[in-house]
Amino acid sequence: MFKRLVIAIILLSLVVGGIVWFKFFRDGMMAQFLSGMVPPPVPVTAETVEAVTWQPGIDAIGTALAARGVDLAIESGGLVQEILFAPNDAVSEGQPLVQIKDDSERAALAAGQAALGVALADLSRTQTLSERGVGAANTVETAEAQTESARAEVTRAQTALDGKRAIAPFAGMIGIPQIEVGQYVSVGTIYATLQDLGQMRVDFTVPEQQIAALELGREITAATEVGDLSAKGRIIAIEPRVDPNSRLITVRAEVDNPSGKLYPGQFLRVRVALPAEEGVIALPQTAVSSTLYGDSVYVVKPGEAEGELVVDQVFVKLGRRSGARIEVVEGIKPGQQVVTSGQNRLTDGAKVTIDTSVTLDAPAAD
């Protein structure tokens, strides 16, 4: 019995020892195999750093305004007899727009003209008698005063009659009628809006730190959020006061609108062009990786083997942004080659291969 137990223990020890030995043997072989594997180079795109001409600018949010735009109002109240325009009509200066019923004003004008005719006849007769020496001088003066009074009454009646017809104060595009034929309107009632869309203004604000960069006549570009509409213009006014609450200063620019597709009240992105600067190092924003430790780029350099390329992670100090590029103040210099895409798979010292077929990452937002 004891002999059988010993034999069983020996057999069990051999089985367990074989299993343990096989595990260590397998792990050793796998480690040896993996240690001999060399990871393939990572395909990336790269760009050689060059000093470029930098076009700095000030970005702001603006609102479009018509250079000439008004809400048209009724000058003389009454019953609307006729609306002489349609929505979005291009009207000319002095064009009639609304006719208010004017029967009483026409009657008053006719009465005034008749009274003026009588006064003129009396004045002529009185002057004739005075010249013949049969009339008193004060009679002529009285007739002249009556004539002037009648003429003033005609002018008043004509003014009242003209007030019953609303006309366009300037050329432009008229909006939707706010009144209807047959409606009674009072003085000051808004009946439409008139906008001259040929010339537009843009009001925008910039931080007080950038006041020194602003000046009259500086070029600006205004672009809409939709439709890819862009217009160029110049600064025509700078508010001589900083808002104490927002610390912003208001600026007004004037832009051309030949297509007429820029409308008052529209939201615009404005960029004020500043003088160009030479010798600035700028990279695509896709080349920069940002982490809690700072901003960095991967610089490509020759490896130990012939034709081998590796990367070094270099921390940089960034500056201004312009479109899809960003200024690098410190960390790299002209002539170095910097990875512009594919760096999400890189580590410091990784091997790379330059592959122009790799799609660039989307540009970072300003």
C-alpha cells in the first residue's frame, strides 16, 4: 500500500513538473519571438518648416446695417386709398408709395386758388385806380395783404395735399406693406421699410487690448455664416469710448454689396487685416498636439540605420492663429521637418515613413 502511494506521488510530481516546465518554456519562447519583432514605421505626412509672410488680423462678430435704411411712416393720417408698391420692389427717389384719401384737401386747395384769383383781381383793380389818382394808398396795401394771405392759404392747402401722398426719400428696396387699402391710419404709422442695399455698414466690437491696431481706412473682410458670401470694405468710424462693462470698443466699417445678397441685421464674421509680418514660423494646426503637459510637435530626423527616420517630441510655445495655421514662437526653427498628420500613433523615438497618401487631419478651429 505504501509503495503504491509513493508511486502515485512520484507520477503526480512528474505531471505537475511537466506542466510548469512547459509554461516557462512557452513564455520564454514567446518573449524571445516578440523581442525579435521590430514594429513597422508609422506612415505620416510632414512639412519642412519655413519662415513665411504672416498676415495677422483681428477676428470679431458683427452685424450688417444698411448705409441708408429707414422705417417709412405716414405723414398725414386718413383712409388708405391706394398702395403703389409691391414687396421687394426697387423704388427710385421721389417715387409715390402710398396714397391717402385727399378729397377735402383737394377741395381746400381749389377754394384757396379761387380766393387767390379774386385777391389778385382786386389788387390789380386797386392799383389801377391808385395810378389814376382816385384810390387811397392804404387801399392798395390792404389788397396786397389779402393777396399774400390768399397765396399763403394756397401753399398751406398744397402742402396738406402733398402730405396725403407718401414718396420714397431715397432709392432702395422696399419691404412688405404693413397697411391695407381701406385701413384708417394715423400720423406716424409705419407702412414699410426701405433699405438701400447697394452700400452696407458693419458694426462690430473688439477688445480694448487691440485698440492700438485699429485705424480709419484699415481693410476688413465680412463673411456670412451661410452661403459663403464675403464682402470687403474699410473702417469708417471707431467709437472714442470703451464700454466699461464689456471692455469692448465699437467699430463701424463700410462694405460694398453689389450682389444685394447682404441684408441688414445679418450675422457676420469680421476680420480686420493688419500689416503683414516677415520671417514668422507658422505650422498647420494639425501638427500641434496639446496635452496637460503642454503643446508639442514631432520633429522628423535621421535614425541610426541608413534611410531610417525617427521622431522627437518637441514642446513648443504657440502664438497667434490665422485660418488653418498657427504661429510657433519657440521650440522649432526653419529647416526642420515636422509631422503634420498621423501623430496620434507616435511616441518619442518612433520610426516613421513619409507617406503623402495619408489624409491630413481636419484643421483645428481658430
